Amino acid sequence: MDINTKFNLGDHVYYAESNYEGILTKYCDLCGGSGKLSLVVGGEVQCTECRGSKGVFKGVYLRKPHLNPSKIGRIQATKYDDNPRISYKDEISYMLYATGVGSGTLHKEDELFATKDECQKYCDSFNETVIKDFNKENNLE
């Protein structure tokens, strides 16, 4: 059996990190999005409704390239029988020294890149799709 991989052991690759980002989806009805309430006697206090956050936030996971390339320490190939009742697909995954070899993160082959520019293009495309879907789901278009 021949198994072809995109990368080899010891290669240095870039990968995308996931970061949680909160996005304001609706301004607070009480403070109008300022996060503050004006007092009759003068001065301001934190809004009691949004607690100063200015409104309702929902989160998404966006991706950005990890700053430095990491060395591949393990390659794992998963191959399935051609049985039509099996819906799994063959997969090549990698473990990197930066995220743990043996008990770390398994990175899919199509999410590793030889250059930072390739990784950035993947992140830009991924984030654009996530934000577009998020905006559509939250009526923000």
C-alpha cells in the first residue's frame, strides 16, 4: 500500500490557531450602547442591564497563522475499507512539536502550510466565510 503525504517528518510547517472573538450583535436597549447610565444628581454609573458591555455579544472562532513554523514529529494515516456502507474518508494527520507529539493536537493535512502566506490566505478565506455566516444568522447584513 502506498500512502502519499503532503509533508514529511521533520518538515517545518505553519498552522492556524483558533481565537474566540466576541461580536456585538445588538446594542443595549437601556443605555443605547454606551454602557453607562446618567444619574439625575449628576455623574454616570455602569449600566445595570448590560453591565457596561454595551449590548449583546455572540462569539465566533476565527483563525490566524501561528507566528512561527513548527516541526512535524508524527504522521498518522487512516485508511478505510472500500465498503460502501462505511461513510468515513481516508485521512492524513500530523502532530507538531509546538502543539504536542503523542498526546497533543492532530492537525489535518489541508490545514498545514509550507509558508506563512499560504496559511494567511487559508485564514482569510476561513474567517470571511465564518463572519458572513455569522452575520446572516444574526441578521447583521
